[in-house]
Amino acid sequence: MKRSILTLPIHKIDDGVREAAQDLVAVEEPLQIRLGERDIAITMRTPGHDRELAAGFLFTEGILRDASQIAEITADEKGAIQVHLADGVQIDFDLARNFYVTSSCGVCGKSSIDALRASGCPTLHHNQTRIDARILPELPRKLREAQAVFDRTGGLHAAGVFDATGKLIELREDVGRHNAVDKLVGAAFLENRLPLGEHTLMLSGRISFELVQKALMAGIPIVAAVGAPSSLAVETALRFGMTLVGFLRGERFNVYAGNARLA
């Protein structure tokens, strides 16, 4: 099993004094995702939960619709995940379209909101899933306290799924924000727990269009983050009926869309 943390020799300088030391850094390595006999994507990620990452990526990109389409998922020592399709499964997707995913920007393949609608992103219903707004300020602390790898490296993003009472259900860490979300969604996808219609997704950084896209595909109605949303993230949340909360720090936060869900 590959390590998610690496120990490196460094030189530490403090007030002009230099000394040899060691530091822990988060590992970033490429993962090749293959579907059947086709190369689908290469993503830069932190090793760990690679099966979930591959499944979550294929689901949030609209390539797979149901876990029953998968016969098994295998890994090799060269940094590749092979997703084997079940007998008789045909994928209605342009497999000639390959992805390269960096740890920072996510996939740029879906460049418009209209493309999301065409790919099957559901419109969320405003009359479902209301939470007490007083729960929100506790979510960043709970997310941070559960970040085991971040505690040792300081170099990972986190994504966590919370229930309506503010209980942390699951958390994933990665050098890439989008990878952390794909790992979360992939875990639910493989366990047939989608859609996550009664849950809130909490992010440790900013909210990009790609992260809203992935939350929508998973049916998550509320997305909150300690950072800012992009304009396209807000526009997408408004179009699809998502509640979007940014700058969630202490008792202060901004609601950019879907205020009606917050009691």
C-alpha cells in the first residue's frame, strides 16, 4: 500500500539560524483511471481510497450511473486503477474524450452549465432538506478535527459529509479538492447510498464550479466552505436549486444561493 505521507530532509531557518531537520509532506502522485480497455483519465492525487476516487470520478463525470455496472475494480503497482464493467454493460459516453486532472484545477471538460443539464445533473427541490443554520458554524471545526493527515503535513484539502444534525458521516483528504470530493462520492456510490439528499458537503477551501458539479451529481443539496465561491459556482447553484454557503468562519458566513433551506 502506497504511503500518503513522506518524510523528507530539510534545512530549517529560524531567526537566521540554519539547522538540518526532517519534515512530513503529503504525497502527490499520478493515478491512471481505466474503464474496460480504455484510458479515461490521469489525476494527480494523494494515494489512498483509490477505488473510491475512480468510481466517484466516473460517476460525477456522468460516465457511470450505477454501481451494478461495475464487476470489480483492481489496482496495479504502476499507479493505475482498472474498472471492469459487468457483463453486457454498454457505456453511452464519448470515450474518445480523455481527461488530464491536476491536483488544483479539476476537470475542465464540462465547461458550461448547459453541459451539466445534458449530462444528467439533477435539479434539487427546495421543499426538501432544511437544516438549522446554527449548525453550520460547527462544521469547519469538526472537519478540521477529523483531518488526520493534515495534522501531520498541513498540506491536504478535506471534504466531509454531514447529516442534518451536524454529525460528520464521512471524510476524505487529498492534495486536490476535487479528488477529496470524488473519494467521498465514490464511497457512497459503491455502497449504493446515493443520492445524498439529506446531507451537507463541507469543504476546507474555496468552492469551484467542478465541486458544485460533483455535489449535484451526488444529489447533495447543501454545500458549505470556509473559502469563497466562484461566480460560475454560484450561477450553477442558483440554476439547479442548491444551497451554497461560503466564508464559513465562526458565526459569520455568506449564503449565495438557496437561503430557504436554512431554518
